[in-house]
Amino acid sequence: MIRLSIRAVRFAAGALCALALVLSSGLRAEDGKIEILWLGQATMRIKTPTGKVIVIDPWLINNPKTPAEYRNLDAIGKVDLVLVTHAHPDHFEDAPALVKKNNAKIVAPAGLQAQMISLNLVPAELAYRMSKSGTATPIGGNIRITQVHAEHDSELTLTNPETKKRETYFGGEPVGYIIELENGFKIYHMGDTGVFGDMKFIGEYYKPDLIMIPIGGNNVMAPAEAALVTREYLKPKYAIPMHYGANPLQPGTPPQYIEALGKTSTKVFPMNPGDKLEV
């Protein structure tokens, strides 16, 4: 194990992290730890304490921020569960292929789940159905997945292989996910979202330990808005900024987020695509 350098890890409060977060080449199930790999935009791979692998919003092959070595779906390794927050291509594009390659379950907004089956994008038995506010265990193992609201939109646009024309379908209502792992650690992947008042309820009721929060602006929260939500509503122990820098419409940066956050107990990890954190 090689510890993350001071350059790679900055904290909003300027303190060292209480958890052992390290840069690692891999995680064995017997380690009993959590590994988080960020691959740009909102794409995250989580290895759980018992070795299950959850991939969120897979956009890899055409993602300009994904490191070259991960632009092949085989490089992700075995996947047990895919979570999709909404139907936009920078969150959904590689999900069907990843699901079929691994025979993995996929959880998505209910409307998107129905479209995936109707359009034959994934086998029906792999498209796990749930809805906002619901909590389920699609892969068992005491891993609990809860869908929560996100303030965004969700259109599914595909090229018809017969007509070669672009067609747009209803993609369900966008969501975020509360992921409670086997050891009780809770991760809130917020998907694409603006600010909404019930974020305060999410913080008070679900009490996420770690948030994965969009900061890019334009289509999602800008750094100042993300900082307000972190500080006033969610109050997590840890935060990973995401969904910035993939195109000119996402100008927000982690330093702007950290500066807007000010003095707080939340510790921020501004990762680079391809970095891994181990908890």
C-alpha cells in the first residue's frame, strides 16, 4: 500500500483524515475495507468489505477524463451491480454493455428500467425494479440500496440501428443513491442534481458518511451551491467532488468548492480520475 500524498489529498479543515485512506492497486475481500475508484465525471467503482463490486454511472469509453487504461470495459474487472442515476449518455452510455458482460444486476430509475427492457438493452431478469424512496438488496449480502430524489432531467437518446436516426425516449425521473455497505458505512452518490430542500432531510435521516457531490455548474450544482449543501444540509464526514472538467460547461473546480466550504468538519478528497481511496 502507498499512502496518498499530501498533494493528492486536501481537507477542508486542513486536518489529516481519521480514517486510513490509501492509494492501492487492489483490494482483497479478506481485507474487509472499502475501495473507491473515480474514473471521471460521475463514474465510480466501489469494492465493498466482502469484495462485491458496484459501478455507478458508467461512462468510460468516450469519457475524455477516463484514463486510457480504463477505456476498455474489461479493465473494470468483475462487476456485481450497476447503479444508474439517469439516462443521459455521460451516466448511462456503457451501462448495458457492462451489465451484459458481467451478467450483473442493474438498478435505474423505474422509467429507465422499463425502457431498457422494452428496447432490449439488457435482459429483463437483470433489470432490477425499484423506485424513489424504496430500499432494496438487489445483490444481497446486507448491502442496502435506497433511491432518493435528484433535481435534474433524464432523456434516453439512442441511434436506431435500422434507420440510423437519433431517437429520444422517456428515461424516468433522475435519482441519487444511498448505498449502505455491509459494515454500515453509508455513501450518498448524488448523481446530477441542483439544490433541493429535501437534501436536509436526506442528511438528517440517512446520515451519509461520504458524499459524492457534483460541483461543475451549469447542469448541476456549482461549487458555492455544493458547499452550502455540504455544510448546511448533509454534514457528512467526507466528500468527493465529481462531475466537473469533462467539458467547458463544467467549469467548477475542487479548490473553488473547498474555498466556498470554509471551516467545516467535512474532509474533502479532490481525486484525479484513476485515483483510488481505501477506507
